[in-house]
Amino acid sequence: MSIGERFELVKRNTEEIVKEDEFRKLLKKKKNPVVYWGTAVTGKPSLAYFFPLLKLRDFSKAGFKIKILLADLHGALDGTPWVILEHRYNYYKEAISQILKALGADFKKIEFVKGSEFQLKPEYSFDVLKMASMNSVNDCKRAAAEVVKFGDNPKIGGLIYPIMQALDEHYLNADVQFGGLDQRKILMFARENLLKIGYDARVEIMNPMIPGLVGKKMSSSDAKTKIDLIEDKKSVQKKINNADCVSGNPDNGVMAFLKYVIMVVKQDANKKFIVERADNYGGNLKYSSYEEVEKDFVNKKLHPLDLKNAVAKEICNLLDKIDVKKLNELEKKGY
């Protein structure tokens, strides 16, 4: 795979790369760079996790070594009770492993890292204090505003959160940090502050945020906006049927999941997305790309209910690969 092909594969379905010229230089310099993606062990991973983990599969195909940070201490800083922190970590590791397995990821290129295993070392703590001395309360609050739940009376832990995420890039020996667009301020905070304490700034790559099934944002506290990994087929169908999906308007969670997950999986496997319809309604529709689906949807040649039924079926196919029994056992201890 050429440098250009590696670049385009990683860039596929991303929102922003800071900076693209630095990323191209990295690909020229290193055959197997390191990308780190992290998640704090807070609310349960949902169907939305398929999107960033699918992107990690792209990184893997492009020659990257992948480090998945399961940030247990970050979870505690953002409200996870300390007494169940280890159980939350176990749930996350199992859930993410199962999603990666369902996506056919190459586990030889993936390393799971537990945050507390390196974040409690003296040299890391020293750097946290050093960076804390260079930033104000407002700097840290601004950086973490879209990620940390501050409330009216912010806890100090939430202010430490962006400092630790910045340092994680260095201590994980990462060349790239990959995260959601909601983390942009933290990623820019990292680029600025690592330089202040003598470390290199990393390339930051961001994926767009998938809208919730109801409303604009997916929320761990609102079950109507998301689909859990342990949902049964009846529940999946009901939630998709109730999802926002106005005829002719592709700006919704159903179309977004189709674009960023289902069609990527289909195209990479050289399979078509099939919308089943009765013969008297024109028969089945077959699509090779998301653009084809969107065109028909916008032109109202594809009815929202037919689309929803097809998407629900594909989601159920993905969730069929999840070991619900194992996750249920871990859930009892962590939630």
C-alpha cells in the first residue's frame, strides 16, 4: 500500500486531521506508527462504538500499531465510583474486544492499556503537576468542556482530565491520537502543552459525532437516543422505528450509522446494502454506496420505513456476534 493509499484510508470518514502535512510526513518516516484511542470507563459502550473501532481497523490496514487506552482513572475523574472502577474496566475491555472481533480486526496489531498501570508512576505524576502549574482553571475547564460533566460546582478531578489525556500521548509513545470531534479542544490543548514541557506535539485525527436516534446527540443517560450492545432484536427494531428520520432529510442518526458503519462494512466486503420491499412496492433495492442511498432518500424514492427496516436488520446482524451472556455477567458488577 502506497503512502497516498494509507493516507486516504485513514482519512476516510474522518472530520479533521491536525495537521495533514504532519501526517503525510509521519507516513513517509514510519512504516508502523502508533495510534492511540482512549475511552474513559463511564457509561456502557453502545452501538456507536462500532464507528471509532471500525476506524481503528482502517489504521491497522494502513500499517499502524494500535493502542487502546481503557482510562480507568479518567473514568473516576468523570464520576465513576472508585469502588466499582475495576469492574467497569473489565466490562469495557470485554465489550470493546467483542466489537473488534465482530468487525474482523487483527488483534496482533492491537494492545490494550490500562490507564492506572502507567498514570500512577512518579514521573507521570510529576509531569501532571508541571503542566498544572502552566495552566489556569479556565484553560482546563475550556479544554474539557465537551467531554467532562462539570455541573455548577466543578470538581478538581475534571480539571486534571485534559492534562492527563495530553500526557497520555507521550507516555503511550503515540504518533497519533484518534478521537471524536467532541474532544477537539482537549487534543489542541495537548498539542500546545506537550511542547511547553519539552515533548513533541502529535498528529490529532478526529471522527465526526454520530447523531442520536432521537434528537441531535447520543446520550448515555437517555435510552431512546442509543442502542446498547445487549439489546434484543425486538428492542432494536422498536428503537429504530421510533428514531427521527424525516422523508427527504438525511440529517439523522439512522442515515449516519448507515454511512459510517454499515456501508463501510458492506463496501469492504464487496457486498451490497439491500432494502427489502414487496413486489407491489417496487421490489428490493440494492445499493453499492452510501451516496446512492442518500440520493434516493433525498429524492423520496426510498421510504423512511423501508430504510429503517433494512438498517435494523443490519444492526441485528452486527449484534448477533456479541456474547450477551458474558456482558450481562460483567454488567451486574459494574453498573
